[in-house]
Amino acid sequence: METSLEVEEQQEEQDTIIIMEEREEEMVPPPTSPGAHPAPRIAHFLKPSLPTSINLPSSLSLLTLTINKYPLTVAFSGWRYPHKDWKTWVHRMHFLHKSTWIKAGINDALINSTVTIPRNKALILGFVERWCSHTNTFLFPFGESTLTLEDIMVLGGYSVLGDSVLTTTQLIEIEDKLEQARLELQRTRAQKAHHCSWMAKFMGSGSEIEHEAFLVLWLSRFVFPSSSYDSIRKNVFSIAVLLARGNKIALAPAVLAAIYRDLSFLNSTVFTKFEDEGGSVSSVTVWATLQLLHVWIWERFPAIRPNPNSVENGEPRLARWHNLNQVMSIENVRLALDSTSYHFHWRPYSLAVNNCTSCKYYKEEDEWISFDSDNEDLIAFARCLRASELVGFECVEQYLPHRVAMQFGFDQDLPGHVARANETPKFAWANYTRPVGDKKLYFPSRLFEADVTTRYLEWWKHLALKETTQASNSAAGNEKSSSRNSKQKAQSSNSEKVDNEADVPPGFCPKSSKVEVGDSVDEDTLTVAEIVMNRQKINRKTSSAAGNESVQKVESSVFRNIVLKSGPVVEEPENTAFEVTANGGTSVAHHRVRVNCNEGQSSVLNMDGPFGKGVDLETRISKLEREVARLKTAMAKEIGKNFS
């Protein structure tokens, strides 16, 4: 019988292991990885995970949304570009206050404000489509992924340590001087404290509050932009005063909270048809710094990014992407993502890039380190790994890193439920800053490739089967078939999808392991329009190389909601191959359609021409049908010549 002391020791041990745990499990590579064979080993997980005694959850729904039509305008008002005078001011203030910035943990973040990240709206919206607001994660074929506090630290240069952004200061006199300057500008003809006016007033002025005024502009424009566009924010005065004195402020959780908030907002609005009384589509405006999402995508999806810049010694990592345009126009982001599932970088920051060094907790060999509450690096590492509440301006969002454990080098198990602690901002902040109970923290090797448990893989497949079946039934109910024969074929296709291709992530169409050649004799009885309306199966991409360019042919059936920059949603017919040309790791747009009429014969159509932008679906189908007929006629003539 256990003594009370033993019970207390066991309880103490349970209370201290709150972030991570080590145990032996049957492990397997992540979903979509080829050659997955379970093998037992000692694995390391982030908590909470579901106990092994609990049955697989089945109520969670991870369906992605269907795009009907983009709104007329999506304004990314938080995506600010640096003014030339701003760069000059940054360099001048950096010379004077670099040591203070380093102490406050904002040196890299301030240098980052001079970096220009050109915006690709299609790329952002393509990822927004895969956002799940219930978990604050993206849904991909290989599992879940998301921006974490680690990303905001490394890419944004913001600190996870320090006081809340809602904190106040006792230096009222300095705040009063800042407020007087703001009110003075509001009394001008512009009737607001415009960013340019603020910079003209303080830049190089030698004012005793120039440093604070500089930080106020930085916070208002680049960190926490708001609906008071181009105006100085009064509620950042306290933060600026504290930072100017080398005090740390936890900007990272506030920035990440705003990104989560706006991703959920876009996910629920951009893909819903908004109509006012006049029947036109309304505009949408977001204020988070979504350029960090843009760079996050480039860091983790090398197949859909430009070649990065070389980083000079001392430059932050964000400088890799300075002023780089997206060479590839991903009008169909879903297709691009599905075709790059095997090229996702789980831990891009664990590898040194040029002269950009890794963080201290990227170890060559895995090890357990005793936790020291005075070691800021360990505390920052723990906050990145621990589920918590993110406190920002006017928003509190839930942070669930245990759902994306492989981004930190940990193995992935079934994620457990985390109760919210967001009754008030103060209560949420207490949750974020609660003491670390772990006596030791595990640091995986920076080159370690994490796996998933067999039950996680089973769960993912189960959800995929469930959602694929629901999607198929929904699609079948909405289809308008032109013949009973084509209806039967569509039902047969759906049946095969459920039985043979269930290991697909939730909300995604199934893929086969090889490219299938269409039955040309059978297709002679159908029109292209019938194929478009009834085929539901997507085949996996194949690739071939020619010279210095590699051409990836993605054989497809009905691609779900292929979105072009202009024009309505287009769905392409079965034997259609989109060609994606890769050059130096960078792909180009899917502007050509290859129509296969028979094995070994094809015709390439230019989608930028009569089949491209601005042409409605019926017109495209009609022209595709005529092209198919022309090729079949040419093929018949060629066969006749061979027999004559």
C-alpha cells in the first residue's frame, strides 16, 4: 500500500512534467510519407496528449472551406513598407541606442522594419483557405502546422519574454509630452497625427523624447497597425517609454495573437459570398502583420518560393527575403501545396543559413537540461513549447504548440484538449507567464526527423475517410449530370475513393500513387462538360526533366475550385495535365493545359490566351471540347495513313 509521502511524490512528479514527456511508442513517419513502417522506440512528446486508454476522437471536423468567389477587395492594411526617411532614422537611432535595443530584445525587430516583403495576395489567401480557427493551425496533407512563437522570434525578432503589452508605466511626464505632440499634430489641417508628420517633427530634432517618439512610430506602423490608418496610436506610449529604457516587453505573443485573429477572420469571410443591398461583393480589411506569414511560407515550402538573398553577418534572418518578388504566380495555390507535400521543412531554423547562426537551443546532439528559472533562453524555449493564451491589443488567442510538435523536433501524438483561460486579459496573461514546472527540458538534435504515433496516423486517416465521404456525398447531391451513364461512373469513382484512398488528410481530395491513363474509348461517349461534372478523382503528380528545367505534370480529374486571379472558379476535366516548370527551385504559373486524347498524344493550350483570364467556364469547356475533337480527327487521319 502506498504511503502518503509516496503519493505526494507521485503527484509532485505529475505536476512538474507539464510541457513534455518521454515514453516508448510505436512510431511511424508522418502522413503522406512513403514506406511508412511502424517501429517501437523511445519518443518525446509535447503535452497534453490523449491517454492511450481513450478511443480515437471522432467528433473533430477539419473540413477546409470551399471558395465561391474572392471579395472585391482584401486590404492588407497591416502590411507596411518602409519609407526612405524611416530607414535613415533607423540607422541613426541604431548607432545611438543599439545596446538599449539589444537589452530590450527589439534590435532585430527594428532592423526588420527596414526590410521590404512584396505581397502576393494569392499566396496568402491560398493558405487562409486551409486555416482552422478552432485549433489555430493550417491543415495540410501531412498534418497540422502553424506559426508559432518560435517563428515570431526568429523571423520577426520579437521577444517572448517581458511584461504584457497592456502594462502601464509610472513615467507619466514623458507620456504627457508624447500626447502633447500628438494633439498638436491633430490641430493641423490634416486633423490627425500622421506618421509622416510625426517623423518630420522628431527625426533629427535632438528632442529629449526623440527616442521614445521613434519607438512610438515603429510600434504604430510596423508592430501594431490599427484601423486609425497612418495615425499615431496613443496606447503604445507606455510600451515605447519602457522599451527606451531597456525593459523587455513580450511583443511576440501580441503579434502572433493578431495574426491568428485575422487569419480566422479572413477564413470566415473571404470564402463566404458577401453581398450588400446592391448585390455587389464587399471589401475586407485586416490589420495584422501578415508579411510574417508570407515569409513563414517561403521558409517552409521551398518549392514555391524565390531564391533567398545571402545574409550578411549581423543581419536578421528576415533579410533573406528583402525585396524579392514571387517568381511563381500561384493562381492555384491548392494545387501547388498538394504537389509539394513532401517538401515541407519542419525545422528550417535549425540549419544555419549563410552567416545566420542558429539559436542556442538547436543542439547537435539531443540532451536533457536541468531547468533554471534564471536562464532566459530556457524560459523562452519553454514558452514556445507550452500551450497558453496569447495576449494582444483587443484580442486573446489560444496557442497550441502540442498540435505541431514536429516543428520543434518532437514526436507527434494525438493532441489533447486544452481548456481556455481567457476570462480576462489579466487572467490570460497569468496563464502565459505561469511558472515552468518541468525539472528538466529535452532538447532534440537539430537534425532529428520526428515521427508520429501509429494511433495519430490512424486518427488522421479516419478523419480523412470521414471528411472525404462527406465531401463526396455533398458533391454528388449538387451535381447536374447530363446522362445516367455518367452518373453511374461518378458514383463508382466515389466508391473507389472511399475504399482504396482513405489515407488522405481531412478536407483534401484523395491521390493515387501513380498517373493513370484515361480510357479513350470510354471517354468518346462523354463530352468534356460531362467529365467536368462527374469525375472526382485526383492523381498524384509525376515529374520529368528537360535540360535545366524540370517539368512536373500533375494529372488531375476535377480539381476543387481552381482559383484564378480574375474570373470565376474553374474546374478542369479529367485527362488534364497542369505543367509546372521549376527553375532553380522556383516554379512558374500554371498557365498551360495539356489535353490528352489518347496515350502518347497531346495538345498544349495556352491558358493566357483564349482559354485564360476573363473567359467564363462554359466558353472554356466549349473550346476544350473542340480541341479534343480536332485531335481525335487528326489521330484518325494519321491511323488512316498508316493503313493506306
